[in-house]
Amino acid sequence: MVSPKQRSAADQAIPHQLTRSHKSRVKIPNKISIGVLLALLSCLILSFQNIIINVIFNQSWLFGLQNVQVGGLMAPGFGNSLLILWLKMLVVVPLMAFVARLLYPSVWRDIRRCAHSGDLPLFSQIVASSFFLFLSQVLLYLSLGLIQPGVAITIFFIYPIVTVILTGLLFGNRTHLFPWDLFSPHLVRGLVMVGVVGGALLISLPSLAAKQPSSELGVLAAAGAGLTFAVYIILTQVSARKLNPIPYSFINFTLILVFSSLSLSFPLDQSWRFFVEPTHRMAVYLSCLGLGVITLVSYLVQNLAIRLIGGRPASIIGSTAPVLTTVLAVGIIQQGLRLQEIIGLFLVTLGVVTLSMEKLRHQSWKRSQ
């Protein structure tokens, strides 16, 4: 027999248990929502950085106001792109040394262990990945100075397709490359590749048709940035298995600073050298200081987003960067796209999002096995 007191105590416990289970169910959607918002914020911050780089190179009317003219601090070129990257990394690396310890307390222990491991293949992979990231950034900055930001970033986003193709060629997974079989499970991936390449061509044609050397160079630089970034991703995927992403990123940033310092010290041809008017130097320094802070804030926000929702969902949200960059360019510096370019932007963004979702679905399927 259960006494009335015991029964009443049990009855009172049931609502409390239900409340606790309900709260645990509520926490999951809240966690996902916060992660999605953080990933969007990180993407928005990086898109804003693209606008700043374009403005540094080109005079623009801020928000369409005729009395608010900004930018045009230096001419777009290889040397000036190097200079912007170098000044930005002078800010990023010291701040990253502080932030990295907050995000991952064992960062310095892991870096020392990596340095003393004597793992030459790992060292070479880290140095190579840092170099390709450095080269990608320089080419992207050059492109942002020569053509519209929305066009440059859309062309740059061919890198996921290049990554898939290079991964297949290098590691032998050729079934993912060109799936001609209509009943192949990889048909979607093949259609995505065609769509992204077609979209990149559509958005590039107006710049190429202008027959201006600067526009053609801008398109080629954006494509080169995408290609080199794809190589960086592949090298990172191979080498990051042995090192936590946060110390890995810190080493990347440090080596980028080294590469940019060495490049600026080389006796380059006159057309490749950097030059800033003395009256514009302070504005350039402050702009690059802002770029450094923005880069680190974006990295921090993205890291938090990945912890909440995972890397694949965050990459899906990050695929909206071409659209966000274009929207910001229209709103801030009044640089819109033509219909043909909008169609190309849509095809590239849809293709990259679809590819990221397909990878997420495949990853979920593998975990369920």
C-alpha cells in the first residue's frame, strides 16, 4: 500500500520532472538559434571587411550622399594589397595571441609540442597551407580593388568546387568528380559543379567584355584567390588532424605576417611596389587597424558559432557571403549588379549552399552507420 503522503509527494514530483525535461528541450533550439545568428554575424562582418578593402582602393559616395566621399587612399595593385595585408596582420597576430589562450588554454603547450615533435611532413604542410592562404588573401584584396566587391567574392567562391575536384584527383576519389550516370548518387554534386562554374562565368562576362586590363586582372585575381584558397583548405584538412584548429590558425596568421614582411622587403618591379601618399598614410593605418580588429572579431564569433552548431552548418551559412557582400555594396557604396550578374550570383550561391548541405547529409549518414 502507498500512503496518501507518498502518493501526493510523487504527484508533486511529476510536474517538476516534466518542467526539467521541457527546459532541456527548449535549450537545444535556443542553442541552435544563437549559433545560427552568430554564424550570420561572422559572415556579415567578413562581408563588411570586403567593402572596406574596396573603399580603401576606390573613392565612393557613402550611402549615396553627395557630400560624404570616402576612400581612394591608394591605387589598387599587388604591392598595395601586400601592404594592407601586412598592416592588418600586425594587428591580428598580437591580438590573436591573447584571444587564442581564452578560446583554448592549451594553445602554447600544443605549439611547443608541435615545434619539438620533429614532424617534418607536418611542418611542411603547415608552412605550405599558410603560404597558399597568404597568396589567396593578396589576390583577393587585389581583385576587390579592381572590380565590384560582389563580383569578386562570387568568383572567389568557386573554391568549394575546386576543392572537391582537387580532392578527387589527389586522393583518388574520382567518383565524385564527373558523374555522367543519371542514376549516380553523385549526380547532384555534378550539377552543382556545372551551376557554380556557369554562374561564375555569367558574373565575370561583363567585366571581361569591358576590355579593360584592370577588370580582366580583377577577374583573374579573384579566380586565382579561389584556386589558392582551395589548395589551402586541402592542406589544412590533411595537417589539422594533428593539431587543434586554434593553435593551427595562430601559426597560419603568424606565417602570413612573415610572408608579407618578406614580400614587401623584396626589390620588386616599380609597378609591383607599394605606394601611399603621405597625406593618406594615417587614414590607411587606421583603416588597416579596423580591418585587423574586424578580422579577429569575425574569427571569434565564428569559433563560438561552430561550437554551438558545428562546422558544416556554419559553412552553409558562410556560403551566403557573396549575397551579403553584394547587399552591403549596394547599401553602403551604391555598387549594384546587372541582371546577368545577379543570375550568376544566385547560381554560385545556390550551388555552394547545396554542396555544403550535401556534405552535411553525407556526414550525418556516416555517423548513423
